[in-house]
Amino acid sequence: MVRLTRIYTRGGDKGETSLGDGARVPKQTLRVEAYGTVEEANAAIGLARLHTGSAADGEADAMLGRIQNELFDLGADLCTPETGRRAAGALRIAAAQVARLEREIDTMNAALRPLDSFILPGGSPAAAHLHLARTVTRRAERLVCALAAAEPVNPAAIKYLNRLSDHLFVLGRRVDDGGARGVLWRPGGTREP
């Protein structure tokens, strides 16, 4: 476990922060943006859990709780450069975590009606929050891909975010009465007066 005895350190007062290997970097670097957006996705999932936890779907809440923990793992992975001083033995997202998301997606999706169109974010409060978490996850994925184009990144980190956004989409359909409450996109459907 991590023990936090002091919350503020004043170390970031001049616009820099420490990475997992101890290197000091500006707070606006791509790496910090990437793991900061992963943290934002985690917070959005926390909001979704306020609605899934109260629903009669304890399994959805348990999946999201595990995912929140894994997003902290992902943040630790991203804040420790692959070529940094502490790269050996650093906490990294593993292929097994990606595979678990895939199994859960397949299981949930098998119980849902096939989609006839894209879904507009909304429906139930739980689904709306899951769609928001999905879009933040997609932004995190784009930032991690940009980081990977500039320097080495654990390939499983990108795969995890890609699968997670799919997982949140399918889970959003599941908590939306199995997709029954989902609002479908009607291409050009509002052009007529």
C-alpha cells in the first residue's frame, strides 16, 4: 500500500512535477497530460458508480470498482517512463487485464439486442455517466497514442484504454435496461421541418 502522510509538498509550485522515476518535468508535458486524463476517466467512472451502485446490478459496480483500481495501475505505468531509472520492476498494465475486459465485453454484449444505429449519450443516469467516462477514456487513449509516437510506452496500456472505452459503451447499454432505453441516432432525422 501507499502511505500518504503529507498531501502537499510545494514541489509543483513552479509548474513541474515528479515522474515515477524521480525525473522532474513540466506539468504540461504529454506524459503528464496522458496520465492526468486517465485520472480524469477514473473520476468519471466514480460518478457513474454513484448510479450503478444504487441499481440492482452489483456486478456492474464490481466491474467498475476493479477498473478504477486498474486505472491507478495504468497511471503508475504511464508515470514511470519505459527508459527511466526505475523502469525495471515498474508496475505495468498486463495483457491479462486487457483479456479480462474483452471477456466481460463479450459476455455483456451477448445478452444485448444488436444495434441498428449509433447511440446518443443519455438514457438512464448510469448510462449517461458511463458514456461520459467512455469519451474521457477515448481522450486518454489519444494522448497515450501521441505519447507512444514520441517515446516508448507499454503497448498493453494503449490496448487497455481501447478495450475500456468499448467496455464502458457496452456496460452503458446493459445498465440502460439492456439497451431498451438507449436513444438511437437517426442520420439526418432532424433536417425536415
